[in-house]
Amino acid sequence: MKNLALRITLNSKVCNGKPTIRNMRFTVTQLLELLASGMKEKDILNDYPYIEKEDIEACYWYASRIANTKNVLYQ
């Protein structure tokens, strides 16, 4: 899971400090909203070539951590 955690970045200079994918201007929320709207993973990967399958897995992991804890701590 540590490798997945490294894909989610928090940087106050990128997207106002919201969790992003690999420090790109693509937030975890954006990706989760695409999935929630019914978009398939393969379509996301085709439409956004800079997104990797592991990024999607990392977003699932991050969302599950948020849902199960009040604070997410990175070591």
C-alpha cells in the first residue's frame, strides 16, 4: 500500500493543497467523480493518458482511508 500512498500528493502550491495524483493538476476528487458518474477505468485511461491504472487504485485506497479515519497520516 505504501507505493499507492506515494501517488497521492499534498502540495499547497498545486490545486490549493487538495490531494492530487502525483503532484499533477488532477485531483483525487476529480478522478473519483469521473468514476462515480459511471465512467469506466479503461475510458479514463484512454481520455487522460497521463493517468495510470495505479493512480486509480491509489484514489480508491485514499478514499477508503478517508472513509475509515478522521485523519490520514503520511509517514
